[in-house]
Amino acid sequence: MFNFLSKGGVKKISPKEAKNRMETDNGIVVLDVREKAEYLEKHIPKSINLPLGNISTVEKVIPDKEATVFVYCLSGGRSANASGQMSKMGYKNVYNLGGISGWHYETVSGK
């Protein structure tokens, strides 16, 4: 069961639901749209860093527009922006995870 809301056409997923889905589906792509220095400081394990300013190049990083993508940033603003842009680019399964500030699960630092 999915626990998401739609705001402006962008699907939202809670950290708890995202964590549960990530534990059962290895195909989920987790995309961090913060700046590289923020990513290196702390990020969700196995996430990919692509700063919001570079979101127009997301097709190089995630070529499959059918892939399930959970997008996050620090507090949720940049991830909402990126999710909206990705939806307009034809990505079908993009979810705004919000901010890492609301992620109460494992994080790592460095690359």
C-alpha cells in the first residue's frame, strides 16, 4: 500500500513508507538533489547525488523514465522542485521524499 499525497502533480512519500519500500525493492533509485558538500556530509545510503541546478541532466544518471525514484534534499523544497521537473520530463514514478532532516534512519557520510 502506498501512502502518498499529490501536490501540484508531484507524489509525496513519507520517510517510513520509503524506508519500507527500499527494504523490499532493490530497484528504487534514491536521488539527493542537494549540493555535493551537503551530500558528502550526510546522505541516505546508496543515494545518487545530482544537485538541483543540474537536474536537466538527470536522463544521463537515470535513463529509465519508468524507474521508481525517491527524491530528497535538506527540508523538502528542492526535492519538490526537482520532482516536478522530472515529472515534466516524462518520469512516471517520481516521489518527493522531502528532506533528510525528516529521515530518522541510517545515514552515511563521504562518497
